[in-house]
Amino acid sequence: MIRRNALVAFMSVELMLNAANLALVAFAWHHANFDGQVASFFVMVVAAAEVVVGLAIIVSIYKTRRSTSVDNANLLNQ
């Protein structure tokens, strides 16, 4: 990772989850069954929970450090 911004890394994870959802739905449509769409629904539920927890962590780190840099977020070492 060249850019060490937590928000960019967070958006990248969300983009990967959306790509997985698209692939699951496309394969389900191609094979004419609903298994991929059900799996895609569960991925969206997990992604929504991840958004809530991830943004809360990023906001709390920003409040304490005034930066969203991943390099500066060594709060577990203290």
C-alpha cells in the first residue's frame, strides 16, 4: 500500500466486497439459481456491520490523533 490513509483502505475493502457481490449475482443468474443471490445478501449484511464498526474506529482514532494515517495509528502499543 502506497497511500496510508485509513479511509482509502476502508473504501478499498468495500469495493472488493461489492465486486464479490457482483460476481455472486452474475454466476447465480447464469446458472439460474438463487444460491449466489442469498450469499450476496449475507455479504451485504456483513459489509453493513463492518461499515458501522470500521467508521467508529476511524472516527475515534481521528479524534485522538487528528490524522487518519495508518502509520500513526499505533494505539494498541500503549
